[in-house]
Amino acid sequence: MSIPAVMSPNAPAAGLSGEPDRDPITPPTVRMGTPPFGADGHGGATILIAEDHEDSRDALRTLLDAFGYRVHVAVNGREAVERARALAPDLILMDMMMPEVDGFEATRTLRADPEFRQVPIIALTAMEGAREQVMAAGCDDFMCKPLDVRAFLDRVRTWIESGRPAAS
């Protein structure tokens, strides 16, 4: 079985060491006994994954599910906007190159809605040098594919815990 292009082949899978206290990627439900909490303080935080490649969606969903997050998916930007409005997620992971409506337009659409100005959006893309473009579209952060699993999980946790700072 090959690792989907969204994940770095050098990053170990979550929780394989069997030593939860020393393994930084062991799911929080094992390490701390409780799932990560969302903005409402209840249960696992809700994350929306907007990704058109099925293997990448499945890999991200499986990884985040293992860490106690409530994960929902969208296969294009149009669906991402619709699902975000229906779910009010704590975090959005946005692929930038998708069919119908790309991640740039989906992000701009969400940012135009006052309900989504404070929801963190992390751009996930294989486009080298796209940082300025994704930030200009309204993303809060940027990660280039293939993702390093540890760095990705750390970034997700940081954004879930801190949220998006209020606009000045």
C-alpha cells in the first residue's frame, strides 16, 4: 500500500510506537484521555476538509479521526462553502486546486461572510511558492503537500486551540 501524495513518506503513522507518553503523534485520546475540544468546549473539534483527491481526503480523514476530531469532507470549493455554512467548523483545511470552484474562490467567499471571518483556514497545496496567493485569498496558514504528519498535526492543534485572532 502506498502513502497518498498528501502525506510525507518519511513521517511515521500515528501511534505506532506503543509509547504514548513519548510519541508526539499518538492520538490525544490515548495520550491525555480526552479528545481535542472545539470552540464550543464540547467533544472533538469539527474540521472540514475540502479536497478533491479521494486518497488525500481519506488519509486526512483517517488521521484526524484517530485524534478525536469530528471530520467532514467536501470534494470541491462549492461544496466546501455549503458544508461550512451548514456545519460551522472550528477549522477548515482547504485544497487550493479543486474543480467547479477552487480553494481561492471558496476562501474569499467564506471570508466575505461575517460568520467565517474568525474561522481558521489552512491552505493545503502542492503549488510551490503559493504562500502569498493563499494568504491574499484569506487563508490563515499554508502547508505544502506532501505534508509532514507531525508538523501537520501540530499546526491543526495550534489553530484549534488558539483560533483566528480578531481583526483589528
